[in-house]
Amino acid sequence: MKQFAPTPDDDAADARLGLGAPASGSQELVVRKPDLMVPIRSLGENHRDRIRAHLKALNDHDRYFRFGFTANDEQIDRYVDGLNFERDEIFGIYNRRLKLIAMAHLAYTGETRAGGSSEFGVSVLAQARCRGYGARLFERAVMHARNEGVHTMYVHVLSENAAMLKIARSAGATFVRDGPESEGHLNLPPATFNSQLTEMVEEQLAQANYRIKVQAKQLLRKLGRFQAFWRPSGHGAHPD
């Protein structure tokens, strides 16, 4: 039975994702599933401000890797304002304080998804690094794209971004280097009943996990107000 993996605020160690390359002559992606599942949910319009805060929390090095240049806050604002939640898919990982610690943007290149192609971009906050979140988001994006009928996923990455190159190559992507940049493509197999069911279940679990975090945060806020009200005054007496 799957359990939710802890986010960076938890004490337990996080599981790492292993992505195996497809076997020779096979179209099926070889994905080694861990026992623990990171709750990755789809993000909609109501998450735009949290996406903005996440990207602005990236340091200059991470902004350079994410956008291919050191984007300033104004450029990030334009990027976030231009996100099309109806056309593209945005995936995110929240910690228990409802801070967006990792996200991925799956952008579709055509008007229709089926039979088309998509591009992938990912970012992870520094404190959430080395937990396999980038690989998990890539796996989720691949699964969603193939379930939508996409044939090819493209990854534009700086040639020095060894982590992203490793993630994509491990999934079977082929890269061509052009100076400081590398362009990769991953041919996606057709959707199966298992891939569609897996995505549906994982999305539902992630949505439930998010609602629990929201309710927990609201409860803690109420408890804080309650404790403040009943805290003894300077004379040690409780309010009437």
C-alpha cells in the first residue's frame, strides 16, 4: 500500500525515484516505483500567487537553470501572468505549511494535445533539493502527457544542468547539444488502462493530502487564537 512521503518539514527520510530507460525495441517506459508516494497535484488559477512566490524564492543560480537566464522578479511576474491553465498543465508539491516547494510546467505546443508534443520545465527550492522531487515531477508529467495522447516530450536544458539531464536521460530521452544548451526529446508510448488509472488515483490522493494540510493549518490557527485568548494576563488572572 502506498504512503505519502514526507516533505522537507518532516523528520523521516524521503524515498528517491529511479527511472529506468526503455528496453531495446520497446516503447514502454521502464519506471521503478518506490514504496512511498510524493503527493503531486495539478495546480489551477487559484495557485497563481503561490507559483509566483515559489519562483521568486529561487536563488539566481536556480533561476538561471529554470529559465536559461537569471530572470528578475519583473520577468517572473510576466511569466506567471502568462500561464495558461486551460491549455497547459502545472504540477506542484506542497509541504505541510502549504508552501510550494517544487513545481513543473508541461506546456503543449499545439492547439490540441492528442498527437502533438509538449515541453517540460521544473524548479525545486534549495531546501527541498536532493529528495528526488524533480524526477517525480518529470515522471508525473510523462504519465499525464502520454495519457493525453502526446507523442513526444521536449526538454530544453542548459548543458551544465547535469541533474535535469540525468533525470531525462534515465527516462530514455535523447539529447543534442548546441553550445551552452541541450535539446532532448522523449518518445512517449500510448496510454494504457494502468497509466490512466494510476494518474487518476495519484491525483485524488494528492488532492486529499492537500485538503488535510489546509484543514490542519486552519485548526492550528484557531488553536493559536484560542490559546491567546485564554493566556493569563500580566496579573495571572484569566479573563472573565
